[in-house]
Amino acid sequence: MPATANSKDPHKGSAESPVKGKGRLKREATEAAVIDAFGRVVQRSGLRNVGVNEVIKEAGIGKALLYRYFGGLPGLVAAWGEKNKIWPDLSEFHDVPVDLDPREAPAFLKRLILHHANSLREEPLRVEIIAEQFMNPTPISAALNEIRQQLGKEHRKIFEHNPIIREHGELIRVLMGAASFLAIRAVKAPWYMGANLEQEEGWNAAMAEIEAMIDAAIGAAVQNN
């Protein structure tokens, strides 16, 4: 029997509801599907190039549904940031003893700063989120800033906890900034002052210099005390 305007094909989902279910469960499943679709588009096109039309095509939904559930692209970016673990796990740095031996401070700071640098270099999406703040604002800039703040909060938890780390706060800011810049260069424009930061040789040499600066600044201070 041919399908009529009122009949339903059980094998064909609604254009507005690609995931079957009822009530709230149906909405949550659809939201999750849209967030996943957004993530796939980001991997292909980059954050700053994502548009509503590309997302709804990837998700198989109508534009009205995206706006109803997320309020627009900024809301979708925020939901995507909440669902996904964007930043690296820093739990190993949270339980630093308050009475950390000053002689152990250089090794700890090396591990922290190199962990930050390597985690950015190894994940271009993280670099894109960091670098976005230096570009012309887009409708999703505020949502991306909220995602960046997640990393800042994690760092503050670590830095504010230990007096030795606070004592060298300015040096840490400079070196974290340098590490971030070098990681961005490694992903976006790897040749920097004759070194290829995309290659292990160039990258490891740069990281070794950061370690040497920590030894010179903090290690020397510890020895003098």
C-alpha cells in the first residue's frame, strides 16, 4: 500500500528529530547528537569556520530545532565545551604538598610547564581555542572564552595552593606564556627563528631551554638559601 500524507514510514526519522525517544529523553538524545555533529564539523573545518548550516546538515536536523535547544551557535559551543574534556588532566598537580621541599620546586615546575606545552602541541583544537582570543571576535568568541577560563581555573588551583609556587609566580607566568606561544607556533607556523617546532628535535631543544631557565632562576635561588 503506498504511503499517504498521514502515514508514517517506520524506517524514516523526522527531519526535526533524528533520535527516537519520548519527552525529555528524546530531547537529551537529540542534543547529544547535535553536539557530536558539531564536534565532527569542528574537526573538519576548524572552530572559526563552523556555521549553523553546516552543523544542521551534519546533524540531520532543522535550523529551528538547533535554536530551540541551544539558542544559537554560541549556546551550542558552550554545551560542546561542557560535554567534552577539552583540556588535559591536571589532577597529578593538585596534590602538591604545602610543605614541598624547595629543592623539589624546579622539577615540579618543569613537569607542569612542559605538560602544558606538550598538551597544546599535541592537540590542535586546544591551540585553536587559545589562539582565538587574539583574533577578531566572532559570535562564538564569548563561549570560547568561557572554555579557556576552565583551564585558567585549573591553573589557579595549583598555583594558589603552594607558597613556593606563589613565590615564583611572575617567572611561571612568563614561562607558561612562552610555552603557549611555542606550542601555537608548532601547530600553526612551525618554523621559528630557524627551528622547526613541529619536529621533535626543534621542539625538544626549545623545551630544554625552558628547563634551563627554571634551573637558573629557581635552582640557583634554592642553593643560595
